[in-house]
Amino acid sequence: MSLPAVAPSREAVAASVRRAPIVAVVRHRDRAEAARQARAFLASELELVEITFTVPDAPGLVRELLAERGEAGGPPWIGMGTVTTPARAEAAVAAGAEFLVTPNLEAEVAALARRAGLFLVMGALTPSEIVAADRLGADLIKVYPLPPVGGPAYLSVVRQPLGDVAPMLAGGGFGIEEIPAYRAAGAVAFGVGAPLLGADDASTRERVARALELARG
């Protein structure tokens, strides 16, 4: 497995999470549309853009976007999501992904992320899974999917006894205006995709600005 030439430190990505706590998720079956969305996000105030493996040739798109960004580096940081298997983790690292996001618990993916020195957002839902993600070394725990199991109310209840584990990202599909409720429930970051997209680049920037305003509180 080849490592990217220059990987950002985990602390550099963590600083972006604190500064701009929205992970913009690009998840589209049409590669050209996924590329358009990614470029719109990268041109906004966002510091974390996630290209999921559901995008056709997702690693190739990450390489393209990194090449366009140039050697100056991030932020914005370009990561890969839906990293469900070790094979996907290896492909993400080889493509130069700067952080990894999983929807599931996978010890080998966590180990690969650690070896590559990458910031890891690991998916979990139940208290047992959340504790397991913390033990596997997740930098941020993606509590997912939240809306179907009670949304902010569920997160608030789970967070109460687990306040000493890794910080939590709210994920699973919710609107921009719902961000404050998840923030009040204990989330420090928010995974958002389609709701950030407007009819054109200008309206996308407006939506992103609004989401960041709410996420920062």
C-alpha cells in the first residue's frame, strides 16, 4: 500500500473540525455531477469535503481534486467516505485521501487509518458500538443514522453516559435548520450532503454559510 506524499496531521484536520464543523458529503451515482458538487463545496468556506465510494471511480475523483488544489495543501481537506472494508481503506489512502469516514465498525480499517496517520471518523449507533469505535481509535464518532432512531433526542440520551468518549458527529440525513438541535444534543460536527446544494454555485455558498453559522453556534 502506497501512502500519499504529504498527509495532513490528524491535529490539522481536527482543527478544521473545530473551526468549520461541517463535513460536506458528496454521494452521487453520476460522476460528473459528483465532481460538480465537490468543486462547489471546495470553492465555499467548507474545510472538509467527503467523496464517498458510492461515486463511480471515487479514488480517481479524489486524485483529480487534489491535483487541482495543488501542492499548497489544505484546508479544505478532501477525504473519502463509505470506507466499509480494508480494501476501500487501502484505495483511499493510495488516492491521497486526507481523512477517512466509515458508516460501520471495522477494526482493520481503523488500523489502516492509524498506520497512514489519517484522521478517522468511524460510524456507530448503539452505546456498545460507540464505545467500540472509541477503543479502535476513532478521532470522531459518526453517530449514524440518527433521524430514523429519534434524531437529537436519541443523541442526547446516548451522549449523557458517554460524554468521556471521542467527540460525536451527527449523521444520517437531516436539514440545515436541524443542526442546532443536534448541536444542543451534544454533536460537535455534522455530516451534510444534498441540503447544502443550491440551484447554482451562489446559492450553494449561501447554504454552506448558513450551515456553518448554525454549526458554530
